[in-house]
Amino acid sequence: MSKRILITGAAGFLGSHLCDKFIAEGYEVLGMDNLITGDLKNIEHLFGNENFVFHHHDVTNFVHVPGQLDYILHFASPASPIDYLKIPIQTLKVGSLGTHNLLGLAKEKNARILIASTSEVYGDPLVHPQTEEYYGNVNTIGPRGVYDEAKRFQESITMAYHRFHGLETRIVRIFNTYGPRMRLNDGRVIPAFIGQALRGEDLTVFGDGSQTRSFCYVDDQVDGIYRLLLSDYSDPVNIGNPHEITIKDFAEEIIKLTATDQKVIYKPLPKDDPMQRQPNITRAKEILGWEPKVDRAEGMKITYEYFKSLTPEELNKKDHKDFSKHIRK
């Protein structure tokens, strides 16, 4: 009998790739998403697959799954600054109420659950590169705090269920990930830069561009998550590419990749935007035997081809999502 796995946030960028991975590995996959930031286009290729079922549901409400359930991947959450600044309360709720509901489901089903945390738990780090032992430097009441603190609470309640109930839990701290199916113009660096280049616009860099990021291709990220789920390790694990680059240099790479002649323009740095982001992946190497394989040049070429395939309407649409019906005053 094949294993059954519930993947929340299944219609999102990373969630949809995880659905593909577990179906390829022979699992029966139950995808769940409320489609606030997810898009059915990301999983429509799976709708005819007998091992895939989709549930349109918001995990901040009670989650019921009939029958056996072996694993849960909790990836439901806005993940870009544009999203979580527009729907801050929903962001906090999916990290708290949603996580609580899914931990309860895992306990009921005796299922192993993996929680998607983020490098944002480190805030604007005072330690570089970031190790899992670092507690972070987070502004709890700043605009980004709704995301950072949702994820930090998510880790805390997950470890409480692990210690108090003996639940099998895993925590992945995801660093910047990119690849096909990213949502254009969602505020993240790569789709923002490529979208601007394809539209013939100048590339916008915030601050002086000296801040750094480390970009991991989606196939590597999915492989790390898969290995962590099947491991016996319960403490958080960084999964990301340690190859660091400044945003200014990365903008120049995008201009070369797209063969455009745009300029780089500079705007003020948003509040609490982290100046450094680089994972220490020693733990992932030692425990999971994992490290990234796809270099940035190769991954960016694939990603660029994906964005080039978008229709002019998709390319010029400034914001793919209308959040108005989800905003609570």
C-alpha cells in the first residue's frame, strides 16, 4: 500500500514542486490550498493523476482528512513581502492556528509532520553565515514581524508537540529558493528583476545593493526537504545554497542573462530588510548527506526560459492577486 502525504500550500511555487516529487516517488498526494497566493496553474498537470487529490481549504480552519495519513508537509503561508504586508493577519494565522490544526491532525493520525520555516527567523542577522544555533535578530513589531514571528512561533509549537506529545516532527529553514512557477512581481528578487528586464524596465535595487542573498534552485531545495522528512532528525535544518552574492552584482547578472540594456536604479531600503543572508549547511551535509548541485548560472537559465514563456498579459500584470476579500480590518 502506497504512503499518503498531505501537502499544504500545494498550489504555491514550492508546494507544487513537492507534489511532483512525492508523486514521482510513488506516494498518494493530497494537496491542500486556499488559493490566496497559490495558483491552480501550478498543479493542473496533476489533476488527471490517480495518485493526486486536491482540496480547496484554508488550514486556519479545522482540517479533516479521512483515512490513513503517513506524512504532512506544512507549506501554507504567504512567502513574499508584498503578500504578507498586504495580508498580515492571515500570515500570522496560518503560522499559528494553521500549524496548530495540522499538528493536531498529525497527532490524531500518528503521522510525521515537516514544518516549512524560513531563514527569516534569523531576522537581520548579527552572525554570518547563519547556523541553526543562532537565535536571530528580529524586530517583533516591525512590518516584517508578521512573517518572521509567525515562523518563529511555528517552530516553537512544533517542538512543544514533539517534546510533550512525542510527535515525529521535522523543521526545515528555507533560504531564498527560485525556479519555474515563481509568481511574477510578487516582490521577491528574482521574479522582480526578470520581470523588469523582460518588460524593458530599469532594475530596481533597494538600498545601495551591498546586501547579500544566497539563491537555491528549487530541485535542490525539494531534494533537501525530502531527505529531511525521511531522516530521524527533529531539530531545525538549514536548506539553502551557501554561494552568496550582493544584490547589485546579481542585478548585473540578470542584465547579462537577459541580454537587455537596462540600467540599475536605487530606491530606499525597506525597514528591517536583512543585510546578509547565507546559510551554514554543515548540519544538512552531515545529517542528510545533502548539498546543492545546481549552480546559479544553470538554474537561472532554466528560470529565465520559464518567465520568457509567459504571455504578454501575464508579463505586464503588476499583481497577480487581489487580496481585498481576505483583508480583515
